[in-house]
Amino acid sequence: MGKKADEIISVLKAKGLRVTPQRYAVYANLLSRNDHPTAENILTDLNKDVPTLSQATIYLSLQTLRDVGLIREVLLQEGVCRYDANVSPHHHFRCNCCGKIEDIPWETFSNLSIHKLRRGLKVDHYEVIVQGECNSCAED
Ligand SMILES: [Zn+2]
Ligand SMILES: [Zn+2]
């Protein structure tokens, strides 16, 4: 997903956001990974070289990016909020052993039918969460 700096800047601007170094750093970090990090993971990663960002700043940037729809929250575990820069529809696999989360392409469950839901339920959004064991855990 590696986007170039000027691309990232124009995406932020297109959403009407002022491009602050913090917003840029948080969004670029999320775009560069697909492991669905927590705010703490992002903080640790960004402060590896130069510890300049505070946790409050990270949360604020994440909130702003989420509000304009550039990133989404992924809640697959009670009390743990993870973030995803992939905002197109997709499903998730979560390893019960190591907690790793990976994307499952939307087409994987293309024959899933929500039309069998009882009448009266209006669906805004749905996705499948598959839980199990990832291959690196299964090998041990
Ligand atoms: Zn695992
Ligand atoms: Zn995802």
C-alpha cells in the first residue's frame, strides 16, 4: 500500500484537513502496515527514532483521520481498539493464539447472503470475523 509523500498530503487535503506533521506521520504509518496496530503500537513505532509524539497527539490524530473516513477502527477484542487504513469492505481473521489480525478479501465470502435475516432488520454494514490459528502458530 506504500503511498508517496505527496499522495498522502493530497489525500489529507482532499478531506479538508490541515496537514500537520503528526497527522501525516500517523496516516503514513498506518498506510505502511497491515497488522492493524493499536494506538500504542503506532506511538512506539513513530517514536523509535525521534521521540517527539505524545500519546494524546496520536489519539487526536487517529480520531481526526477516523472522522473523515480515512481510517477505521477495528474492534475484534474486548477493550482493544485497533486501526486500519484499509477502509474498503473486507473481513478479518484473528489468531486466538498470537492475536494477529489479517485482512480477508471481501470476495472470499461472496456467496454470503444477508437476505435471510428476519424481516424488520435494516443492515448498515456487516463483515465476517474468522477466529482460529494462523500458520505460524499452527507450526509450533
Ligand atoms: Zn498466530
Ligand atoms: Zn483490516
